[in-house]
Amino acid sequence: MFEKSLTDLIQGLRANKRNEADYIQKSLEEIQSEIQQSDMHCKSTAIDKLNYLHMLGYDTNWANFNAVEVMASPRFGEKRKGYLAAAQSFHQETDVLMLATNLIRKDLASANAMEVSVALDGLAQVATPELATDLFDDAMAVLGHSRPFIRKKALVCLYRLVLKHPEGLHALAPLLRERLDDPDPSVVSSAVSVICELARTNPRNYLPLAPKLYQLMNSSTNNWMLIKIVKLFASLTPIEPRLAKKLHGPLSQLICSTSAMSLLYECIHTAVVGDIIGVPLPVTDSVGREIDFAELCARKLVLFYESADHNLRYVGLVTLAQLQARRPELVVNQYETVLKCLDDADLSIRMRALSVISGMATRRTLDRTVKKLMSQLILSNTIKLQPSSSLPSTSNTEYSGKYNSETADSDLFALATSATGASLISARGSIVQSRQLAVAGGPGPADSPEYRLLVVEAIVDMCARQSYANLSNFEWYVAVLVDLVYTAGVDVGQLLGERLLDVTVRVRQVREFSVRLMRQLLSDCQLVSRASAGGSAAKVLCTAAYIMGEYCPLLPASSEDVAMLLPSCLSSLDGEQQATFVQAAIKAYTNWLRDVAGYWNTEVWELVRAVTASTMAQLSDLLATRTGGDDDGAASEFATELPLQVSSRLRHFVEITKAVSVATSNPSDNAPQLCLELHELFTAYELNPVSIAAQSKVPLPEGLDLDSPIGGPIPDTEHIVFPPPPPVSVHSESRRRGSQSSGGRRQRKGHKNEAFYLDDGRDSHRLADLPDVDDIPV
Amino acid sequence: MIKSVLIFNQLGKPRLIKFYEQIGTTQQQEILREIHALVAKRPDTQCNFLEGCQSMGSSSSDSSHRIIYRHYATLYFVFVVDSSESELGILDLIQVFVEALDRVFENVCELDLIFHFDEIHYILMEVVEAGMVIETNLTEISRAVNEAKQQIKPASEHSRL
């Protein structure tokens, strides 16, 4: 009798804040012994305490049986503790649930309304398919209870049971319909809620209820129910377009008259999402003028997203995004407002504004939007950007100014066209400084990785939409992508690499610019060293290497290109990336040779020999590398060979360099022919990208029948009749010796008849000469 | 449908956790921790809709989970709902729930929630059953709660020996 009550437990926990875990352990032991007692009060107090401990994260499954015992208690207070425990810790496989069937049945039929209500609630939460099947009828019986308090709970319970026992829906549906006429508004509201939930999976089935719901919508004052009905209509109108016309009137009425913001919002949302704004009938607004329904909605929506209340702004932007997707012309003039929302300190609002604004991108607005988003990425407080160390950081205030100022003209803004190649990378020195002037303080919304990822994706999406319909300047786009490599702060390397490749390959004019930027990327040591850790920088550099290799003839070649494409971190990249680098290096090398052969002299000859020698040394280092070996380079048992595609390319390269080395072994006045022609390996034919669907578009030639077999049917080799042994002669013997080398005699004979083996004239002639197996003397 | 109702204080200590989907205890605690971390960062001037929670699904508004919360004194009341619920409606519902607590406890404060945690559950049961809202009228809610209390009082007199 001196067991601790729940209050005692809580007080004890508060007193023992420092050794909470120990105290809880002790309490759990006490509970375990209390729960075994036969006294129901003791048990129920123990269960009560367990309910509390469950909230703190302690598993209470071991007491499931005891929970059922307490559920069976005749006293209401104890009973509901048991039900609470059940709702918290039972799951679909809990075996003690079977024991509970009869007791729940008893409770559902109880005269005490409180017991019925607690049983309904508990059953709704723990229902399993078996329990649902067994107790469905009992729950249905409760639907007719005299008290509305019970009826409304029964409706929800039956909904949950139907989820586990779908066959019950047939029986439930008419009763559900009946409850819509129930005198008590709470019961009607519950019925509407249940119908809304059911209609989410299968709206068509509930279309017949539409007239009744329509009537309820016009007559009720219960805002919660009205909201539910309005939301339900949003899912019904797509399947029944005539409904839109009927709803047009009442909805516009509600929109103009209601004072509840929540209801107004839902009406506008439904009008947009259910495409009721598509109905061309005009409505009269609150001052009696006739305007288009869509206009009315757009106007009312302004109240939301321009409101001072953040919540209203948020929901306003959500619906604005929906409206933008369906009727962009109504939203176009809101560009400025949404742009302002993009600066909001609230991350949720920013994300919503981002989705609206990326839908609004057009040729005119594109670079303003992108500029704004980029400046958000750069001016983050906690993400550290890596300033480039390889280029002189000429302070390029013009560029950083263009990022910050709102009034800068919307023309070309980023790096790009500067002749010296000074770019954002160098301007970043000044941007890093200007960042200090930015908002000081803790992490802002721009630091959230989800937001940054969304921003990068939005920028890329806006520019690339509809095959670059919005872009007027591709060089600017490439520059933006390169900037994103540095400023993103999240793992978008794959995306950026793909986009760079896409635009470089498709747009011929931008290739030269692109290659120039790629060279800058590859020569940035910091970036390259980051790539050795893998991840997004490696993927971008891989693409950069490919582009460099493929289009290097567009730029003046330099001997450093080759070294750049075989960076020291190469062996730490993955197989495919390594292969790309090596292949690009070969292309760059041969290109440089061809270039240099144009002005051949002794110095050039020495340079060629030097570069060739150093490249050979690098290659042999790489070939000797084993991935996963020990530090001292000794091949350990865990070392694996270089991936095949890498080692084969490396060997090609080695052969090429050897050939060049041989060709240049003596100084000559003219460049060796080899140097001039090696690059032809890669430029003999221009290969254009082929679309994925291209293969299927190739027409089959006339008369091609792919289904008929090429030759006759393949014989079963066991039934081959060997030809009679030929007369043994000297000639055939020597030929025989020659023919013994490959395969077996029987195999050869089988091949003669086999459909897919090409008939070599020689063989058929010989086969006849071969002596038979039976002739071999045993 | 309402997926879950959470009440916790500024330090993240739970005062009530109720999940209307059957998920394991560890996962429940993880969700609680993540939502607390996200919510505690937001000042009161920001909107009451949370995005960016990963353990309950993606952060876009098209996904099925929305997190709607209100901050009262030292407590956060969080409702996790799916797309069938109206966001502004749920905000009103949280207000109704808190007012119901206020009626039952008379000027409810965190201490009441700590010591009468089971009663909070039973009050919540009158508003939300198995994830669906069954009552939004304050009078009805407090009437039902009082009726249940009447049943307990005489029973507790018997149980003490």
C-alpha cells in the first residue's frame, strides 16, 4: 500500500535531476514488482507510472499483458490508464491484443458512456486486421447510441477499423450517410471528417454525397466543418467538372462574406487548386462590382502574402505558388513583392517565396533573380568560402558591388567577359571582405543546407528550363555555374557537372569560354586538393577535365595542361573519374604536340623531350600505384589493382609517350611527323552527342527479319553421324597433326552443323579427312 | 489527419507526446529531438509553420507532413499533420486545446502539465481521437472532461484501503 503514485514518481524525478537515469532504473524495478501484485489498484498505478516513463523514451512493451489486465478493471479511472498504455505501446504484432477482444467488446456494450468512449478511443488506436474484423459489428452497433458524444467517437473509430478491415466499408457507407443528417452538429462534423479522409484515397465513390455536402456548406456555421467540406470539394472537382460551376457561386459568397481568415484561405485555395477559377462566370465582389472570379481570388490573396502576420504570409505564398503554376499571368505583377519575401529572416517563408519565384522566371527577370539568390549564398554567415590562392586577388569591387547593389543594371553581371580572366574567383577576395559587413550574428536562414540546396537547384532549373528558353547570354550562365562550384556549400557537384557538360556540348559558341573557365578551375590548387577528399568537388573537376580534353584545340595549348590533368590526387579518385582525367590528359598532350610542332626549333625540341620525360615519370608512378596499399607503397594483401579502364588508358599514354620519345631522340629541323599527327587520334571525326531515343528512331531496313534463325536448327550433338573413315594417307596425317591443335574432333564436326558458326571452307574439307574415333587403336 | 501532438518546453523536455501512427519509441524520441531543435531556433516573429524537418519527411509543402506549432510561455505545442488539414485551422485548434486546458486547470502553467500529465492526455482525447478532430467547441470539451472526473472521484475513495 505504500507504493509510489505517479505524483511521487514525478516529484522524485525532479528531486533527482542529477542521477535521473539511476532513479528511473530503481523505479522501473519497483514498477516491475508492483505490476505482479494481484491488487488492481497497485497494478494500475504501476501502469500509470509506466505511461509517464514511456514519454521519456523508455520502452514499456514488457508490460503489455499487465496493460490488458488493467484494461479489464471494473473501475473507470483504472481502465482508462490501461487503455492509454495500450495506445502508447501496442503495435500491429502485439500478441496480447487477442486477449483484449472480449473485454473491448464488453466495454463497447457498456451502459456507462465513459467506458464506451474510452474503449472506442483505444480500439481506434490499436486496431489490427483481426481485431477490426471481430469487433466491427460491435462498433457499428454503437453508432446508434443515444448520446451524440458517443456517436461522434464511434464514427472515427469505425473509420480506423475500416482501414484495417476494408470489407466493412460496404456496411458503413450508408450509416455514414445517415449521420450527415444527425441533429447534433459535432456528429455531423465527425461524419464529414471521416468522409473527407475516405475520399482522399477514392474521391469518385463519394461524389454522390456532393449534393448533401453542398447543402451543408450553405447552411452550416461550424467553421471547422466548412473548412473540411471546402477542402473535400477541391479533390472532387477534378473528377467532376460540373461541380466547379455549382461551387462557383457559394464559394465566391463565402470569400466575400466570411470574417474567418482560415476559412477564407481555404476557399481561395480550393478555388485555385480545384480549378474553379477556370470557370468563366463573373462574380460580384463585396462592393457590388462584377469581376472575374480569378481576379477576385488573386486580389484577396494579396491580403495574405502582404500581411504583417507571418502565418498569413506563409499560407499566402503557398497558394500563390499554386496559382502561379496554373495562371501565371495573374501572378506576374507580383514579382517585386515576392522578391522582397525572399529576404525574409524566416526560413519557411523564404522557401515558399523561392518556389514562387523560380516559377516566375522569364528572360527579363532571370538575372535579377539569380543575382539575388547568389548574393544570398555568398553572404551567409557561417559557410566559409575558399578564397583562391592561385590567382592574384585583384580587388574587383565592381563585381562584388554588382552582387550587392540592387540598382546595378541587369546586364551581364558575373565574371565572364573580363579579358584577363579575372573573375569571381579573384573578386571573391573582396567579397569575403564585404561579407564582414554583412549581417553579423548567428546562422541565418541562408545557412540551412536544405535552403542552399533548394537555391542551387532553383537557379539551375530556372536557367535550363525548356532548353534554355530564358537565357540570353550563355557565357553568363557558364560563369554562374562556376561560381556555384565555389559558393554552394552543399553537395551539388554532380548537378553542376552535368549542367556544365550539357551547355558546353550543346552550345557551340560558348565552348571556348567554357574551356577557359575549366582551365581556371583545374589550376585552382585548393579546389583540387578538396577533390581528393571525394565528394562534389571531384565530380565537377571530372567534368572540367573532360571538357578540357575534348575542346582543348579551341585554346592556345600550354605544356602545363598535361600536368594539370594528372594531378597528384588522381589516385584517390574513383575509377571512372580517374579514367576521364587520363583520357583528357592524352588529348591535351597530343594537342599540345601538334600545336608546338608548328614552330619547331631546338628549344622546342628540348621542351618536348622534357615534358615527355616528366609525363612518363608521372605515368609510371601512377601505374605503380595500388589503391589501398600500405603507406610505404609495398603491395599489401588488401591492395587492389588499378581499375581496368584506368590502367588501360595509362598504358596507352605510356606507349604514346614512348613513341614520341623515340621520334624526338635526335634533334631535327622539322617536327617529327608523329607530333603533327597524333592528335588525329581524337579529331578524325567529330562526334556529336546522340540523344537517348535516337537508336529507336533508326528505321529497320526492308526485308530484315530479326526473328528467323540464321542457320538451320542446331542438331543434338549426340546424334551426329560421323562420316566413314577416309583412307589413311600421308597427306591427311600431316594435316591431321595440324588440326589437332584446337578443340576436339567431335566439337569440330558439331560446329559444321551449328547455326551460328561461320563455315570456314578449310575446315569442312578437312573434316572429311579425319579418321574416325573408332579407328584409334586402343 | 493529425499524425502527432507534442508538447515540450524550451529545453526539449517532453510534457506530452502522442503519436497517432504506431512507431517505435526510439523513433518517437528522435522526432521529438529534431522538432525541438528546429523550433527552438525560431524567434516568435517568424511564422508558425516549420519546414526542413528531415526525420518526418521532406521539407517542401507538397509533402505529406507539415509541422505547425505555437509557443505559449515556456511551452511549445506542436501538431504534425498531413495535407488534409488546414494550416490556419490547426493553429486555431491549438488555441482551443490550450483554452480547454486553461478551463480545466484554471490558469494552467507548466507545472500543471508536469504533475497531471495523464489528465492532459484525457483532455486531448476529447479533442482529437485517433488523429481526427472530434470536437472544437470549448463548452463541450470541458463538459466531457468534467463528466469523466465525476466518475473518477467516487472510485478513488474506494481504492484507498
